[in-house]
Amino acid sequence: MTYRTRFAPSPTGYLHPGHAFSVLTAAAAARDAGGECLLRIEDIDATRCRPAYEAGLYQDLRWLGISWPEPVLRQSEHLADYEAALETLKARGLVYACYRTRKELAQAAQGAPQAGDPILSDDGEPAAREPAWRLSLEAAREQLGADWDRLRFSETGSGPDGETGWQTARPEMNGDVVLGRKDIGIAYHLAVVIDDARQGITHIHRGHDLFAATHTQVLLQHLLGLPTPVYCHHALLLDSDGRRLAKRKGSKALRDYRADGWTAADVRAMIAASAKA
Ligand code: GLU
């Protein structure tokens, strides 16, 4: 089987050294394995994605010396596929309409959201709000039966808590996640598992901040009959004060380093040094 990994940025801002670390790690793993590293643009959220950020990321990646096979998959061009998967999950009773906002849920339960539970207006009718569609862990557990306890994934990274080797998937740590957003229709977890399967991704290299998300994604793969890739969650880059070099407000983007006269080799060296620290 061809080793195939991917870099899947969301063009909601300019790329930072943390992104560069992910893509360089993925590209190196693909090169070592004689495979390929695809580029996927995760732009389902039209309210936050901007053409300038997408153009900027191609420019930054080329500057870093990264190349990728064409055509690039842009999620905004495949919304119908995600919607069809959501409809399938609805038909199988695996998602439910949730009318509460996140804030209301936190106030009401201070815990995982409960199925159903529409907000009623004064006349007893569901309030005129679009629902979010949440994955029902209860329904999933019921439908999977004994398979629920066999949900697992192989982790080859070495996270801060030493999570390496076979991991038991514990989707309950994320609760009933939203799969259909009320604002844009589809949510990240659903689109990402569909595209990892569609693109034949065998290995996923990404930051450890997405380790918890993997537990939910493995369940979704199982429910949708999709394969589970091997995961490698890498440590997050920290600056000299121990703060994350990520999309944090005000943190320096790759283009800012470039404007300050850094070369791609300088950025690579900085990343290599931070990754070792
Ligand atoms: N699009 C996500 C992000 O930019 C990454 C998703 C993934 O690697 O699974 O944070």
C-alpha cells in the first residue's frame, strides 16, 4: 500500500511555524517511506476562510520548499458529499437535533449534552432556530454493541503523556460532538474523516492538539465503514518562554519571518531547535 499522508490547513489565517513543523514532518515521513504528502484545503467555514489566506499558504509552502500533487482537494467543492454522509447518519438515528447553544448547554448540564431537548418558546413550540446536529454516543454505543470496546487506533507519535502504540478510542472524552453546524451545515470531524478515506490517507501527521479529536474520528470512521489510518501526533512547538508557537493572536506568521529577512533554511533551523527543546 502506498504511504500517503496529508497536510490539511484551514485558510482562516496565515501559516505559522507550527504549521510548518506539521507539513515538514509529514513531507519527510512521506519521502522516507517512498510515498506522498497531499495538500488539502479545509475551507468549509466560509465565514472564517479568506482567499488571501489560501493564496498565502501556497506561497508559504513553496517558500519552504514543499511541493504537492495536483489537484488539491478543497473541501468547499465537496459539501454535497459531507451533507450526504450527515443524512445517512440521521437516517440511522446516530445524530440528533440540538437547539441549545453551547453556552446554554453548559449552563443547563455542566456536562455532556443530552439528546433531544429542544428549546421551547413560550407557546410550547420549538424555538425558531436552526438546530446543530450532534453525534449521539448513546445511539452509537447501542448500535456498535461489543465493537464499541474494540475501537482503537495506532499512535506512532510520542505525546506528552507517552501515548504510543495501540490506543483505545474514548469518544466520550469529547461528548456528543457537532457534525452538522447550524451556521455552515457541516463540521470538521465529519469532513475530515470522509476526506482522509477519499484520499486514501494511510498515515496522519498532525499536532498533539488534535489527539483528543482522533478518538471521535475513529468512532466516525467505524460508523461510516471507513478505514482508520495510523496516527502520529507530534509535540507542539514552543517559544523560548514555553508558549505555543501556533495561531495565537499576535504570534508571528511565516510571512512575517520572511519580511524580516529570514530564509526558509532559517525557519527550518528554528523549528528543528524548538522541536528538540
Ligand atoms: N484543518 C485543521 C487545522 O487547520 C487540521 C485538521 C487535521 O489535520 O486533521 O487545524
